[in-house]
Amino acid sequence: MPNLIYRVVAPCGALGYGYPKESLQAALKGRVDAIICDGGSMDAGPYYLGTGTEYFEREAVKADYRHMVEAGKQIGCPVILGSSGMAGANRNLDGMIAVAKEIFAELKVEDAKVAVIRSELDPEVVVKEYRNGTLRPTGSGPELDEQALRESVIVGQMGIHPLMTALEDGAQYILAGRSCDIALFASDMIRRGIDAGLAYHVGHVLECGALACDPGSPSDCLVAEIYDDGTALFSAPNPARRCTAYSIAAHSLYEESHPQLQFYPEGILVMEKTQFFSRDSRTAGIRGSQFVRSRKPWPWSIKLEGSRRLGARKLSLIYIDPVALPMIPPDVLVYGRNGVQATPVEASQRELGIIIETVATTQEAATLLASLLTHYLIHYGYPGRKATAGNIAYPLSPNLVSFKREDGLFGAIVPSGTRDPVFFENYLRIKDAVIKLVGEEFPDALAGAQFTINEADASNPAVLLRSVDLDPEKLASKHQREIERITSVASPKTNSRLNLDAPDAYVWSLYHLLQNEDVIKNAMFPITYYQANGAEWERQGNARPRYFDLGEAGYRGSVDDRTLSLIADHAPVGAHVGAQRLLDMAVVIRSKDAGINRLTFDVIFTSAENYEAALHSNVFARENVAKILSVPLSRVIGTFFVDTCNAIKISIDRPNISASMDERDVFGAQQQAAFEHLSIPIYAAALGRASSF
């Protein structure tokens, strides 16, 4: 009988998403070795790194972290938070420290050792690397510019060593800057002697909380138990969710451009031989993952992220009569035509714009309700959901615009959209459930503001205009010309919003690998220790991360992410016996950003038979995928088979850098519609092969 050697709790997918307190209480029953949560990422765009601000509402962040600290105080286990304040730069981290001090005072946390690990890097260090030509691209763009780098806020993603050092030095509470989210979880497991391959894979499953469950949501808890036979088991403390072999396998593919290779600062997680299994109806596990060392750039490489201000921004949302839609220039974003993707929606399909608007007597109340509604709407899990990365596409970063109304009240507006046919079937139920959830968990927010959810489609189109400039006068003139370009051919409806002052525009200026080991080991990720007594934190000293080699050396398998498990282009064999909708063959059909410059699609099939039939059809060869997505073949990085979980992964270069000025889907979570509408030809030879699979 295997023995339990480690048990870790992930409260939610990111601090601020929220989670039921009952779920955390259930998760804390029994052994708890660590409570760990990711504080953010770069997914929401460069604005938060550039401004040092938080993506989530401060009240939500504080509530989530308070429960973690309370549990840590009671149990005495490590409490680890990374990418603090969303982007993990110094201002983000300092904002989170202020929240932590408030909580420590309220909970009377005394004599606690706290570690603060910073990840911001002096731009001049990066400029020197740029001049030396030693910054390694991670894909297409962004193009490097010396002046842009100097104007940027730059962070590096820390791996396990700074976190392990803090834990080894006795810190119970760790507040880290920008972090590799998987490293947050892997660090303590590896410190305790757990195999690195298992530790990194467990971290990847846990980092989004209960999103790895069925139904999935980042707004709930997930628990992992590690056993001495090299297996890990995952369970959801919320009885409304369950972990299955499919849900864990699906999340193992999430946000990664290759299905079996994941690249980290210390090496490569290889899942070619990973086994996914179900222990019972609510618990699933993994075994067999490997962590390997390879030639440069692994190890040591640190991914750098840089953000710079592009200018001030104005926005207008103009509702128009559908008869005027053909007269709107084709390059203009219009919900109901090309709001979610630049390619216009086909006549037989639908595109729906979902525009949340709130009004209140204070700006804070209007903003809070709009933020809560939109956060719940994008991640609400419902039965039959295929696009599990997100229900809607945001064109803006940040996604919310606050404004003063003509009647003296305050408003907030969030434009978004979708082309997901499964979402359309469930939309009314989803909307009602989201409103109910907000009312139950944040009753004051719902009582303090009013809201409307406006739907825009071909019968009620909505034009979204965005203008950016450093000069305020030029910006006003530029945006007015854009408005007149529309109003010259269409009359705005009364609920249109013109000339709103949106948050400043920021762009990614850097997304490259730093390979200078001296800088990595001797300059980056300084650790400061504090003795915390309530809100009084007395500085106790500093430390440098202690580094060591990690992973299997001399690995003989392939770590080529362009060729490993690549689907071959071959003509189907045997008689054509019919066709089947991909929607009926797959349990998951989703898209998601894999970094700021790549987009990845996951199709996870309901059975080995359906998987084999799809592979045999040749629909998913690179050339055919390029046609399906209407992109040049050169942009298709690869299409990959995943036998371990009956899945196909497709990765492409993004048409633009995430959160660019022409963005339609910042998270890349609603680009899968072309696959959802596919019909897969079925051949007799595939059916015969699948029967013996």
C-alpha cells in the first residue's frame, strides 16, 4: 500500500479569482504540507507590468490571501505566493506586501518569518545583453529596440531555486515577484526529495486551481497528494467537481505549445511516457513524467518580460442599425461581424458581442460590479463546455473602462465577444448563474450598482473604436476622425458611448530568454527576510538563491518541439463511410495563448475510436490546419498527436503580439470556432484500427 508523503493545497487559479471558503476548509482536513497560489501572469496584457497595478479588485485579493494566511497560522505550514500583484514587478509586489501587512495585523500573526523575493531587473542590464546579441527570442516578436527597453519595466520569471532557498532558510510566508507558476509548487516538493518530473507535472496541474476539474473553474480549490510509489493523486474538495483522467490530461496540455515538452528555467518536463489514470469517480492521478537536463538554453535560462507605455487611449462603442453594417469599413472591429476574429464570421454562423455596463453613485461601485460580472462570466464552468480556457474574448487590456456619465453618475463598461456554438446553447443559463453567484458572494456589490448586459450580433451590431497617441490633442483629433468615419455612414443608437478616456495603452517590448549565468545567479532574485509581528515587519537579513543542477542527464529521447509527436501528412486509406461533427467526437475544443506570441489549440476526444478516426482523416495535418484557420502554412508551428490522452494539439504563431492595438482576444481563449464547426470524414480502415486500439 503506497504511503502518503506530501499533500498540497491550491486555493484557486490566481489570487483574486475567489473560492468557496467551504472548499478550503474541506481541503485543510487532514495533512497539509503547503498552501500555494499563483498571484497572476502576463496573460492579461502588459498594462499591469507597466503600471505596477493589480488585475483583480483589492478586496478580492485580500479576501483570498486572508484565508491562506489564516490557514497557515493554524497549521504552521509554508504559505507561498508568486507573481505577486499580478505582474510581479517591484510596485506590484509592494502593493501585495501592503495587503499582507493588513492581514497579519488583523489576524495577529506574530513572530513569523517572511521572505520577499524580487524579480525586477534594471533595464540597463538588459540593454547590455541586447548589445551583445545574447537575448534569445522565444518565437515571433516583439522586435527589440534599445530605447524601448530603457523605457520598459522588466521582470524575470524565477524558477525553483530562490523559492527553495527561502524555504530552507525557514521562511513560512513567501511573497515572490514574477515567478514561473509551476516552480511555486515544485520548489517545496523537490526540497523534500520528491522526483522533479513528478513535482513539475503536479505543479502544472495545480497552478490554475480547479480548472483541471470537471466542471473546471479557477475559482475553486484543488488538492494534490504525493505517494512514495511515484504517483500523484488530484481531488477537488468541492463535491460539485471531480478529477478525471481526461480532465487532468487536458490541463496538462493547457497553455503549452507542445503536448509533451514544457521548458522551464532549470530544464525540460517530458511527458511522453506519462500515464493518466482514474482512482475512483472523483480522483485521478499521474505517473511517469520525467525532468531532464539538456544543452543550452536549458539550464540556465530566465524568461524576461518587458512592458512600455505607448500612449493615452480613447475608446468609443457605437451601436448601429444592421442595414448600415455593409457600409462599415472592413478593417473596423464590429461585434456581429469581426469582433472576435479579424476574419468575418460566415453567414451560417454567429458572432455575439457581450457588453457589460454598470452604473453607480461612485466610480468604485460601478467598477467593482463590472469587474466581478466579467471575471465570473469568462470562467464560468457549465455542463458540456468545450472551450475550457474561457467563455469570452476581451479586446482590451485592461478590459474595463470607467467613465463619468452625462447624468452625473459613474459608469464602467467591458466589451467582449464569442463565436462558440456551445456557449450560445447555454448562454441564458450561464448569464443567470453568474448573476446569482455575484449576488451570493458579493451582495454589497450587486446592491451598490446597477448593470445591463447588452448583446450585439448581426441584428444589433456594435462598432468598437480605439485610438492611441502620446499627445492628448493629437489623440482627440485622431479619435474624432475615427468616429466621423463611422457616423458618416451610420447613425449611432442612443446607448452608444463616445469619446471615453480608456486606461493608457502599453505594449510588450521584451519576451526573450536571458542566458547570462552570472546575472542570473548573482544579480537576479534577491531575497529579503523579515520578522513579522502584525503589520510591523523588521528586516532580518538578505540572501542569494542557492543553485544546483536538476534533472536527468544524458536523456536519449527527443526534446525537439518541432518534430516530436508531429502528425504526418498522409492520404486516408479505405472506403469513406460517412462523417461526424467534431463537437460530437471531442470533450474539449479550446484555444489559449501560449505566451504572448503563440496560440495553441487542444482537441481532446471522447474515446480512442474518435481519436483514431480523426487522425486517420488527415484533417489535422499542418497543411490542412493552415487552410482551416486561414493562416499561412509558415505560421503553423506544428500539429501533434497525444496518445496518452487521445488528444490533438495544434500550435501557431499569433497573428499579432498579445494585447496589441488591434487585439480582439487578449487571452486567445475564443479562437477555436473554426474547429468547432468541422465535420470529420470517417474511413472504414480507421474504424477497424480503432476497435483494436
